[in-house]
Amino acid sequence: MSQLTTYTIPKTIEQITLGQYVAFMSAKTDQAKAAVATGKTLKEVEGLTWHALQTINELFEEVTNQPTARHQGTFVVGDMRLGFIPNLNSITFREHVDLDLLAQSIWPPNGEVQYNNLPKLMAILFRPVQGRLGAHYMIKPYDAGKVEEYVAFVNGIPMDRVNGALVFFSSIANELLMSSREFLIARLRSKMEEVEEEQYQMD
């Protein structure tokens, strides 16, 4: 007698990782979605009925829609401790620009959500912790060329913490964008003053 295959799906959003969420939302077929939701292979879920596939996917979506959002400064994923940007006032101009560009690519004004870029956004907001002292901690300086090195760890972040980061990020997004513009304007004015000074000296 062959052993029955059991199919389980997460019951709470804390049990869903960012990587699993992105894979599910980006999947093109019901079978692919069900495979992500259950952790099974495509071959294993292909034997399910259409009704079973729909039930699995609907239940998984219900869990992802839970409004649970938990903002936590640092936590361990695998063997890496990740930390949310501890001081938003110290964000570099490059971080401002990259956060804004990624946000626009994920949530375009007149288009579908592009979930595949969500891990990159989280990899800016959450970076490896370099040191801790009590409740204070430092994270790796931002380097756009090294983000891919720990995206795999970022994909392991539970979705309740991702939601917490998104809630926090959405509340500061406009402020970040305004700060970026003000910073850019200041840089442009400074450059113009330098050009004018050089022109004055030449005259």
C-alpha cells in the first residue's frame, strides 16, 4: 500500500518567508503557486485536482493577507543577524535614490506589482549587523554592488517583519523622496556657485 502524500500550508504569516511570498505572487500557474504554498515539487502537485489546487492557493492567499506587521530592529536569519536601518537621518544619497527607484519599480503608478524587486528593497532596509552594544547596533554600510551577497538571507525574513518594514517604509517614503530632492537641489546649487566663481575668476 503506497503512502499518502500530505500537503500542509502555513497557518500564520509569520510562517511565510519573503522568498516564498515573492515566488507565490510571481508564479504564473496554479500548479506553480500550489508547489510554493506547500513546499512540494511541481510533479507532486500536478496529481491534485483543480479544486484542490484552488483551495490550497486560496488558503495561502488568506494567510498572506493577514494584517500582522511586526517591526523588529534585528533578528537572525540562517546564520546571519540582519538589522533594519537604525538611523534614517544617516541614510546616504545613494540609498535614497535606490530606495525610491526600487519602490517605483515594485509599485508602478499604472501597472501590476513587480514582486521580484521586493527582496532588493528589503536588502537595503535590512543589512548584516556589524556590532551591537545593548539596544544599539550598527549595520554594514550601503554598497549597491554587494546587495546580492545577502539577498538569499533577506529572502528568509518572515513576512510579518517584512510587513512591519513596509509599514515603516511607507510612512517615511515621502519624507525620503523630499529629502533626496532637497539634497540634490543643494548639490546643484553648490555646483552652480562653483561654476559661477570659476567664471568670475576667469573674467
